[in-house]
Amino acid sequence: MSDKLVYIKNSEEFDSLISKEKFVLVDFWATWCTPCTMIAPIMDEIANLYSDKITVAKVDIDNNQDLAIKYGIQSIPTVLFFKDNNIVAKEVGVKPLASFKKILDEQTA
Amino acid sequence: MNNITDILIVGAGPAGLSAAVNAVVRGKTVRIFSNKENYLSKAERVDNHLGFYNISGKELMNKFSAHAKSMDIKIEDGKVVNILPFGDFFMVNVSGNIINAKNIILAMGVSNVKEITGEKELIGKGVSYCATCDGMLYRGKTAVVWDKSKDACNEANYLDSIGVNVIFISNNSTTSTSNLNKTINFIEGSIKTILGDNNVESIILDNGNKIKTDAIFILREAIAPSSLIEGLKIENGFITVNRNMETNIKGIYATGDITGKPLQLSKAVSEGLIAAQHVAKNK
């Protein structure tokens, strides 16, 4: 597991992260969710590949229900990409690394 | 990596079993999953499979299964929900368990999955195919479960047990309701349309009745191949393959009825063999 991942503890921490960092990729997940377990290694890899550009954050929706409600999370995994504090991309479900890379490369170009 | 199987086969009909037998003959490790009765078992009489004149589909299927069993091939009960490529292997979600495999052979038969109006637009916005995956998100809310497979009842009971207000919709009033938790509302019918702008808001039944809901779980026997794997090339409902039964994704093969017409037993058996031999030759 990458040590570069940021595990969000509460909404204050989340808000401060997305306003402070230019690019933040957020993985909404839960411990009981098998598809989330599948994409976890991809989030690790993104954190390593893009460590100079993008912050990768993990939001456990059971511990952060307010964030899940705020961002209308209806199915997990849901991955949101924030640029300058705004959501610029959203991926729902199990997607390969290439799908995420395409979005990240476009958005950070 | 520990415990990585050479080939994971989805479906245990003629194509899947043929692939399994031929892969095992060539020394490959195989796991084969199935969650439904296949179409061949329902055929009353088969006359065009060489060497077996005038035989029932069920008899043939039993012979196929016995053949596989005598080679120590165990058909496991499980529904394949997601397949995710990781470069040199695949991670597969089988009924909530993760299994790693170097190659995949798809052999789940024709998926008569006909999407309904609003379904595609609202995936991940209240439309879900997996109660155990997304159920927790609807605790304290209302969810419709649409009975399209034998596990629908169990999945509805699971949702009920975690505190979802479940409405069970089925055409089958007798068998379905007998195992259903008493707290679940049962409505006989079928769903025509899903409504909602950003999220699921309601559904419309075939009799025109409208039901308000926060989510709809559509529990079909098979997940549409396009939802199973991102980027799989599909044309007119059939998976595109080359002469080696390779799909557009390296390491994923498709065999049998899902690759297109003719939807015939002998073709399925041949395609299973071709895929298995190609995997064995290359890895």
C-alpha cells in the first residue's frame, strides 16, 4: 500500500485538502465493498505515478457519511477528481488504470 | 503472486466445459464458475451434434459435466460481477470474493439482457446490479428489488436485514414470496421504466403504476458483458473475437453463443477448444 495516500478523517480535513491542493483524486470506498478492494491497488499506483502532481485521498463512507451525502455518492467505488476545488471528473464502479490515467492526463495537461 | 489460476472460465455450458477440459489436458490450472442452468439442458432433443443422434439436451449436458468431473474439474457456484485487468493478470469479483487469474475465458451464453428505459443513464445513481455491493448506501431508504434471477430473493432479504425498506417486484408470485422476509412488500409485475434526473426517483410498472424509490436493484442472472469489463468490444450484442477467440482485451477470450451465430452446441464446443489451446500455447 502506498504511504502517499491521505486517509480522510472528517469533512474539515477534506475541505482543507481540496482547497489547498490543485489536484485531488478522491476514492469513496468502504471496508465491506469488494469492487472497492479491486480498485485499491490502482489508487496506490496513481498515488505513486503522479506523486509530484496529484494528491490521492481515501474517504471511508461509513466514517464520513456527511461527505458521502454531500457528494451524492450512490454507488461505490466512486472516484471524484477535484481541480482547483471543483469536481472535473467522476468515475463510478470498477475501472482499469488506463481509464483513470486518461482523465488525469487530460485534466492535468 | 499467490494463488493465481491460469484460466478463469465464466460459464459451465458446452463452451466453458470444452475450454476447461482442453486447458486441463495441457496442464493449465482452471477454475470454472456458473450460477445458472444453461440453455442446452432445456433442449428437448438434439440431432446435430456428431455422434449423438436423438439425445436430449439434459442427457448431453450430464455427459459433459461427468466428463469434466472425471478430469477433476470442479464447477463452482458463483456469479462473476467484475473483471479488472492489471497488466499481466486479472482480478475477478466472483459473488463478492476476489480471484486472480492470468487469462479469462468468457462462456456465459447469450445474455438476453435487455436494458430498460432509464437504466443506463442512472447506473451508479440509484441503479445497481449488486445488493451486497451497494446495499449499505440505502439503509433507512427505499429500494426496489427486481426479481430476474434465483438469487433475487436472498439479496432482497439481505437488504431488508441491514435496514433498507424493500419493495420486491416479481412476475412469479408463488415461489418468490415463499422465502421472502415478511417485512418486505411484494408487488406482482414487471418494470418498464426508471425515472429520475440526477438520481433514481421512481419506477413505472408494466400496468402503468408508478412507485417512488431511492434505488432499484436489477438482479439478472447474468451481468451484461459491457458492465462486466470496461472497454470490451461488442457488436450487435455479441462479443467481437478473432480466429483464436481473443477479444480486443489481451488475455480475455470469448467462446460459444456470446460470440455470435450460429448459436449451436458444436460451435460452442469448438470455440472452447480453440481458446483453451491458444491460452496454453502462449503462456
